[in-house]
Amino acid sequence: MTMIEISLFTDPGCPWAFSAEPFRRKMEWLYGDHAAWELVMVGLAEDPAEFEAKGITTAMMAAGGEMIAKAHGMPIDTTERERLTATLPACRAVVAARLNSPGHQQTLMRAIQVRGFAGELIDEPATIAAAAADAEIDAHDLEQWSAQAETLVALASDMHRARHPLPAALALDERLADWEHGRRYTCPSYEISVDGGEPVAIPGFQPWAAYDVALANLAPDAPRREAPENVSEVLEWAAEPLATREVAVVMGIEHDEAATALAEVATRREVGGDAYWTL
């Protein structure tokens, strides 16, 4: 059986990574058990002062979030936050889940993203604890795991990988960002390989076609699941609330068409300019 190995370089606090979630969902739908996923934490900021030193303000973050939400359709509360937030506490929590409860890592990542882009501060212990509960992880256990030396080493390894892109990625410099010693992956970036072969890099936020073409070339023999028949099938498959845009992309239909169909069968929870849907 062809196995596609997908490393997703991401960060819970990045609005671009969150806005690319529909494409991750589409890949999951298409390839199912033929894809093995790895989350790699980029670690954007250990302290809010790192953003402040770059001249970033809460007003700029709010304006940027509004622009991204309008362009890409994910639910982002664009209210100006009371302060900037670090992302490393959330990154540590996701890595801790990977090491100690791997079946819940992606669920925790998602829970932190949903809360963060609904307006909560993701470096607050209360936010991470609430996200842990959403992901069915004991919050006290997660706190303990996050402080373990193994977690810190694993996070450092993730950040090192993110700061040493594949040579092919370096050719697409506009998709990378600066760090102290060179260039790093932006969120989301992918490294994809098949059956243990050499990986290819897809750095930075990309349109769906970039992933579609890369996967078709890398794994032409991997079976692709047929498009879902209706929005209920997508929500049942996901087993968690999905944004309108996520459902639309998985189905291959327009955003407004998905919203109309979802309104007939699902419960809507508004966040920012759009919503999450649950059967």
C-alpha cells in the first residue's frame, strides 16, 4: 500500500496556518489511511516582546486577521486583543500531547486554534487547559507533560527543523521568513514524501492546486476518495465542528453553497464573520 508521509510545519497562533486548514482537511479526506501525518511546531514567539521588537502591534494583528479572514473565509474574531501573545506555550502543549497522547495531538492543536481565533489568549494557562478539555486530555496531565525535559527537547527539535528548510524551499524565498541565522519555514509549510523516499517541500501558504499537483506527482497510484455526497457526510466524517470553508473545500463547492446546505442540517456557531457547524 502506498503511504504518503506528510510533515506539516505549523503554529497554533498563525492565522495563515489556520486559514489553510480547509486544504489539510481536503488532503485527509482524499487519502485517508494512505497518509501518515506529522505536526512540526515552528514556534513563532516565546515572548510577546518578540513581536513588539518587530514593530507589530495589536492593531496590526487585528487588521491582518480581518484581511486574512475576508480573503480565505475561516472564522476569525478580528476584535483587537488586549495584548500580543506568545505561541510557544501552546506549541509545547501540542508537542507534549504528541509524546504522551498521540491520538489527541491534532485534536488539541485544533482546539487551541479555535479558541485563539475566537479571541482567547493562547499563552494563558486557562486557555490551554480549556483546549485540553475540548480534546479530552486531562489539563493537569498536559501541564505536567509540557514541563518535562523530553517535551522541551522535542520542541527544540521541531523548531530546528523549521529553521532549516529543504534546499527546494530556499528557491521560493518569498514563502520563507527571517530568523537569527537565516531563513525558516512560514506557516503552513509541508514536506511530503512517499514510502520513505526523498521529501519535496511546499513552503508557505499556497492555493489548493499546489498540494493537488504535488500529491498527484508523488503518489499517482494512491487511491483518492470520491467527493462527499452531501454536507452531513463531511460533518459526520470530521466528528468535530467544521467551518463553512472547510466543508466547501472538502466537497469542492462554493462557500455560499456550502453555507446554504449546512443551514438545513446543522447548528451554526458564529465566530467573527463566519461560523462553525455541528450536526
